[in-house]
Amino acid sequence: VDAEIHDATSRNVHADLGPDTDEAVLLTSHVDAHDIAEGAMDNGAGTAVVVEVANALEEREEELDTRVHVVVYGAEEVGLVGSAHDADERDHDSIKAIVNNDGVVRGRTLSAHTHGFDALDDLVTGVAEAFDHPVTTIPDQGPHSDHWPYVQWGVPGYHLMSETGDEGRGWGHTFADTLDKLEGRNLREQSILLTELCVRLADDGFAVEHKEPAEIAAALEAEDQAAGMKVIGDWPYEE
């Protein structure tokens, strides 16, 4: 294979679905991958889910009370650059919640970091029960993907992944992150669940309060995540 490696400009890609409301639900993934492999799991699968959910939401636009703003970010793997840029430019009060897909499809069971937002935990659990399909919820903070530039300041957010047991990241970030390791069934099932989740998030009858940044910082301290973040320079809060 002949290839050229050179400097380039990354970008984010945006689209809107539903009514033209000031408030929006963000549906997100990152489109880049490490340059040693296809990046099928990380994060081609996440972006494929976003596209499938967006297509399904287009068919259900009349059910949306709140605008769904789709963003696929560039330059996640080099430090959440695309999402950090968007978070800096966007009014956080205008974000009802963020639904970030990074790590989905690898396993059949979805897992959702809910970052201490009980309403988000209850909502995704309700979707799982409605479809009789398991979803694992994790209330802890997850400071390692594109939701974080928003959630760290108190924006309600999900980090959607999938259970992989003892494999953890598995082949992610390696040359073996290839399409043959993913199952179409998982893509279909998880896209169905996340479409319903977005519809319920966008409903006027659902409300979730933003948190103060100090609450997020305190949760990181309580979960013993703060010390490591401070060592590597990822602690965003003033001491």
C-alpha cells in the first residue's frame, strides 16, 4: 500500500433533526481512529451507530419535542480535540444531554456511564425494560471520551459502550481493530435501543438537571480518579 503522511486539518461534522428549538440533545461519536488499523471498533462502530440512529430519528421526527443535534468529532484520539472545541463554542445551558457513542457494538450488551445523573440512569433502564434487552448502567464518572468536555462542567451525559467481559478494550488501538470482529446484529440492536433513548430524551416530559462542576469534581475525588488526572494534567478544576 502506498500512502502519504502529512499535516492536515481535522473537522467536526454537524446535522440537526427535529424541531428548531434552542435546547438540543447531542448525539455524538468520533470519526477518527489510530492510523495503524481500520479502527472498526474504535470508533467506526460508534459512528455507524450514530448514522443508523439519525436515519431512524428522521423517520420519527414528529415524535421529537427537542432538537437532536448530531456531531461526529474529529481528532478524539489525540486528546478530545474536536469535542473540546465544540464544548468551548457551545452554550452548555442549551444542551439537554449528550449521548456519546464510543465503544458500542463490540459486545451485545450496551453499557452506559451515567456520571451520577439518576434521571439518565432511570431513562436508559426504562428503555432496556421496554425492549426486554439488557443494558448495564455505571453511575461513576468516565473522563475518557468526547462527552467529557461537557460533562466535566455539569452537562448531563451518557458514554455508551458495550460489555466485553475480561477483554476490556480488546483489539482497540491495535493493528487488529478490523471489521471482521464486529457483528451486524449488535449494530442493529443497539441502534434500535439508542434511537428510543434519544426520542425519550427529547420528550418535553423528561427533565434532567445540570450539576455544578464542583459536584463532578467531588465525585472524581470520591471515586479515586482525581489523583491520576492531576498527575497527567487532565484535572480541569481550580484547586
